[in-house]
Amino acid sequence: MIVKSRPLVFARRIFMKRLVPGLLSSLFATGLVLCGDSQTCQAIPPFKTEFFEVYVKENPSTPEETALAEAADAKTGKCWICHVNMKDRGESKLGKKVRNNYGKALSQFLNKDDFGSERRKAEPEKVKTQIREAFTKVEALKSDPNDPQSMTYGELIASGKLPGNDEPDKADLEAAIKERDAD
């Protein structure tokens, strides 16, 4: 028969009742801090997912496909295909409200509010089709509407470049700053 000593049982109880909950709440708080200011917490997955399925080849066979795959997967790719990382420009708490020229062009054909999680679950094929149709329409647009010599978004992508220019849309930036400062 094994006899447990009282001090050991008492120490285990204190550990389980006081230390473990404290550690768990510390980990939870750290997670909130790390994710709370992260701009990736606000992403709308189907836009990025469809972009990668349509344009980014898993096994690129040309230098252009390789360049696009590397650019899209880099720190400057992913969400920043359509948005501008304002945090790197010294602006915080703007989230994904500031789009680049490609994101602004897509917004002519897509409204992010139409792609909530309920609709994505209820109508996945319709969502996919709607996004891909918007991509096709935007491919034909000039990347700089003020320059008739500019490449179309489709030409930029085909040449291995990300379609966005990494410049914030002025109206988006002003609205995002106004909203942030109102809080």
C-alpha cells in the first residue's frame, strides 16, 4: 500500500487550483494581444483562396508562374494582394480597410458584406463563381486608368507580378483614418 504524504497532496492541490488557471489565463491574454492587433484576423478567406486557386500554380512551370507564386506567398503578398499594409507605413489600427488599386478594382464587382460565413457555407459554389467572374472582369481593366499605356491586371499577373500597386486608395485611407480616430 502506497501512502501519500500530506504535504505532497496539498502542494498538488495548490498547483492545480492556483497556478494552472493563472498560466491558462496568461496564455489566453497573450493570444488576445497578439491577435487583437493583427491585421490578418480580419481577412475574408475566399478572396485570397480563389486568387491562389486561379492564378498561383502549385508547381509553376514558367519563370513568370514561379515569380507570381513567390510574390503571392511572400510577406508582401497574401492579404496585401488587394490591401495595403498601413502598419508598415506607420499607421495602426486601420485593419484591412485600405485597398490598393487592384483591391479597389475588385470592389467594383464584389461587396465583402456579401461573403459572410453563413453564405459561404450555404452557397460555396455560387461564392466561388462570383469571385472568379469578378477576377475575369478585373483582368481586362488597366492597372492605371489614367495611363492608356499601362498594363492590364491580367497582363501584370501573366508577367509574374502581383496586380496591386501597394499604394493606398486615397478615399479608403481617409475613411479608415476618420473611422479609427472617431473611436
